Amino acid sequence: MSNYTTWNEISEITSQLEWICPSSHLHKFFFFFFAQWMFIFHTPTHMWWHASLLLTNQNGV
């Protein structure tokens, strides 16, 4: 099982934030740590979500 979806979501959020506000070194520096925290927090939930979909025989992304 890979984390492709999770990292894809993070990259999409990054693109949206860069569109809303100009890119800056401080912004990227802050978002790096934000993304790391979200990844650590989100992964167990993401894995549980995949497992629950498999148990109910639904197709998950």
C-alpha cells in the first residue's frame, strides 16, 4: 500500500495555496512542517479508511 493519494492531496493543497498567495521562502518553510504534521496525523486514518472500504467490498481510491 502506498501513500500516493496522501502526497497527491498535499501537492494539490500546495498548488492552491501558491495560487492564493505569492510563493515565499517563509511560506514554503512553514508549509513543509505543516505537511509533515498532516501526513503523520492523516496516514493512520487513511489506512483505516482503506481497510473499512475493503471490508465492505467497496472500491476505494
